[in-house]
Amino acid sequence: MNREEYIVELKQRLAGMSEAEIDDAIAYCEEYFNEAADDAAAIAELGSPYRFAAQLKAESVMKEVQSEKTQKHPNVMKSLLWMFMGICALPIALPLALTAAILLGVVILLLFVFAMLIVVLLGVCIYAAAASFVTGIMNITVPADMILHLGFSILCIGIAGFSFLAAYAFIKRFLPFFIKRLSDFYYRYGRRTER
């Protein structure tokens, strides 16, 4: 592969990035080729067009994730995908990819357990509210029992609603926090391997 073929393939692999980012990457490569002894040495240092493009895309996503602090709804799946591709392009890809996969699996498992816990809690609260409401209606002749059961029914509905809102708020805040920490991890260790 020579210089022109490398740059043509790199342009194809950078599809989806902004024109300014693509132009910067091509200018960087051309400068690298100009300073290198020959094309083979430059390609050996830059890596394959696939790896170099994946690394550039991952860095672009890192910048985007860091700038998404001001946005309300960051694109989490896109960020995860590009970070994964960037990790695979690093020289220490296997250990980082394995660590990220294990960490992601644990987080998904914890979120699943948390979701099941909330579903069970909601089911129990709704069942208790319905049973207490029916018992209260059946004890209409004893006003104290009826009020007690209807009050407990309302309390169970309140606990169910509060649990749902708390779970929603937790997940809404946890996922962006987790993605930010993962991107910081990649950015920190990805930069070290470039030096």
C-alpha cells in the first residue's frame, strides 16, 4: 500500500465524521508521510487505515461525549459503539476490551436485577393496595376498619408510584454517568498507549 491508497482508504473509513475532522485527519497523515523516510515506515507507525480511522472516530466520540454535558439526551448507544471500536484499535485492545465487556456485563446484570426488584415491588404494592381496598369496602359496616384499609391502600399506591419514579430517576442519571466514566477510562488509557 502506498501513500495515495492509504489516504483514499482512510477517507472511506472516516465516512460519517464531519468534513473538518476528515480534512484534519488527512492533513495529519500527509504531514506524517512527508516527514517519514518512506511510505512503509509511515504506514507502520500510523497503523492500518481501519485502525487509524477507528481511533480517530473514538476520539471524536470522546470529544462529543464531553461536550454533551450541556445536552439533555446524549446518544448513549452511538457513544458505546464508537468507544468499543476505539478500544479495539488500541495496541492493548484485548485486555481493555475484555475488561470493558466484563464491566458492561456486570452493569447490565445489575440493571436487570434492579429492574426485576422494582417490578416485584410494584407488583406487591399494587396487590396489597387492591386487597386492602377490597377488604376496606367489605368492612363498610365498621368505619374504623374501612378507613384503616383504605388508608393502607392509598399508602401502597404511593409507595408504588414513588418506587417507579425513584427507579426512573436512578436509571436516567446512572447510564450517562456510567458512559462518562467509561469514556474517561478509555481516553486516559488510550492516550497513554499513543505516547
